[in-house]
Amino acid sequence: MLHPVPLSPFLPTYEAEKLFVAPGLLATVSSDENEAVVSFGALHRGPLTPLLEHGFHWFHFDG
């Protein structure tokens, strides 16, 4: 389960970006009026594997 990460009020947000974390996984969500972009980061492939069941695909892993 992803948990939201509250940003410090002292850090400026130049984009509508939200951060979420789960064990071994970091997700960012950026959006505007036209589209949303979701990015995932992990140190190992294991936390990313369940995302394949939900239609998220990647072409390479830089871990």
C-alpha cells in the first residue's frame, strides 16, 4: 500500500507533484489539466513486479 509523503512547507513545488512510498518503492504523480504522469522508483525489481498486473510496464531497469 502506498502512503503519501507530506512535503515540507519550505520546499517549493514547481509542479503539481505528489510523492508516495511503500516498502522498497517510491512513486511520484504529476498532473495538469490534460494528463497525469506516474513514475516509480525502486532499488530492486521485486517491488515493481506486482505493478505489471495493473498495466504498468517498463523497458529497462537501472537498479
